[in-house]
Amino acid sequence: MIYFDHLPLKKDILDALAKLSIEYAFQPIFLPDGKTIYAREALMRPTQMTVTELIEQYMKDGNLHVLEVATYFGAMQEYVLRGYTEHVCLNSFPSERFDPDEIQAFNDYFGDMNGLGIVELLEYPSISEDACRIKKLAATLQDLQLAIDDYGSGLSNMDFVDLCEPDIVKIDRTLLSDLDKHADKLKNVGELVKTFHSRGIRVVAEGVETKEEFDCLVGLDVDYFQGYYLAMPE
């Protein structure tokens, strides 16, 4: 289980973090060879409820910021303990941002991430344009990449892409499942990839579950791949 009491954070946030009982799993994101790991996405795993239940509870209580801080500090602790060296994707609510003291505490504790950090903006529950712009600026200044999660699901659409100007877009599984069997899906995903590439945005295919899907996506020049066909979270 992740502990936070030793972190250089304010007492109120430490007290809130102490109430959490969470662990983290990491799912690899692969290059087109299907073998080389480019990044690992940190996935929160509460020990007493599902992650959806936890987020809903904290949304209701107006405490999403606590989960934002927990993800960054908790996932990075686990990443370091495991000795990973690839890029790390840290999920981030598009309505939340760190205050200056939290930014300083993160930098003091973890140091320079050497360009390995990827801030992955989720597709829910709401979007703050100010928070997104601040995260874009912070990513640029701190040599981090910005990614948009689950494109085609929730709030993740082209307007969100226009607002955030990300380095990476992750296409949701709903758009690419069984695309080897459906010409319209194959065409749609291919056009999305071309559109994003024309804007200098790299593409992750999420939820790849079969060899046939993987082969089709490689043929569409998708940059990275994530899904159970390649590797489960661990």
C-alpha cells in the first residue's frame, strides 16, 4: 500500500491522503514491434472499492484534488520502487491543478524526471480551460509530455484536443474494437491518425485485444499500442 506521511506536503493534504488505501498497477505501452516498451501507465487500485467508486465518492465530496495529488505522488513512489526506466503516464483530472507548494514539493522529492513524464488528461468529469492551459504551460517548462486519454469517449473530442494541443492522443477502444472486421471503423481510425499526425500529434491505440486489431493498427501507422493482447497491468 502507498503511504504519504513522509512527503513534504501541507498538513491538510497529508491528513486527507492518510485516509486513502490505494496501490498502483502499471500497464505497458509498446512501440509497433509489440515488444519494446515506450511507457507505462500508472493505474490507481483502491484496496476497499473500485476506482470508479472512489472517484465518484471524491467527486461528490468535492475532493478530486486529493486524488490528483495522490496519483502523482503515489504513482511516482511505486514507479521508483519498481525501478522502471521508461516514460510514465500519470492520469490527471482536466479540472484540477497543483498549487505552487505542491509543485515545489513534487520537484523537491522526485527531482528532474529527465523528460520521462507524461501528463495524461482524463476524459471526465469536467474540463477547466484554465487548468488545462496551466498544465500545458507546466509541461512545456518542465520537459513533460501532455497526452489526452480515451479520445472518442466522454469529454475527449477534437475541441479538447484544440484546447490542450497535446503531444499524444490515446484513441479509445470503442473506436477501434474489431476494426479488422468493419471497414467503416478502419477508415475512421485511419483518418484520425492522419489528422493527428498532420498536427504533429502521436497516437496511442488503447484496448488492443487481438492480433488482428494490432496488425491493422500497425498498418495505419499508429505510433504506440496498449491493451491486453500485448500486456496486462502488473
